[in-house]
Amino acid sequence: MTQSDGPDAGTNANADVESLAYDEAFAELQRVVAALEAGGGSLESTIGQYERAVALQRRCERLLAEAELRVQQLMARPGGAGPVAVDVRPEEAEEE
């Protein structure tokens, strides 16, 4: 049984989420979402997994917001790069 499978899965069990780096949190979020999509778990297990997914999603959002702020601060420094247009479309979209 994993940490997110037990009946006591919830906020306390998700405290470790705050120590995860973005890549770790995102990878785990993908795993949890896949497990939820597969179904078959008990109600308590599913609720625990959903709570963990929410905690992971919020962690990813916070880390992305912090990274965006850092980039904005770097660009605002004297001698920093001004606004730069960046193509952020996935490669598949470019082929269309």
C-alpha cells in the first residue's frame, strides 16, 4: 500500500509534496492521474489519490510561478534581455 492508498491519506500524507522539485512533482502527478483514470480502487483510495493529485498540481503551479517571476526579474535588470518572442508551441503543432 502506498502513502496515497490508505484511509488516512490526505493533507498530512501529502506534506512531502512541498519538498519535490518540479520534475519530480510533475512525473508523480502524471502517475497519479494515470492510476485515477485506470480506476478500480476503493473509494477511500481514490479520494486519497485525488487529494495527492491536487497537492502535486498546486506544487507544480507554485514552482512555475516562481520560475516565471525569476525570469521576469532577470529580464528587468539593467543589461537584461528585453521582451523576447518565444514560440512555445509543441513540435507537433508546428507540423500542422
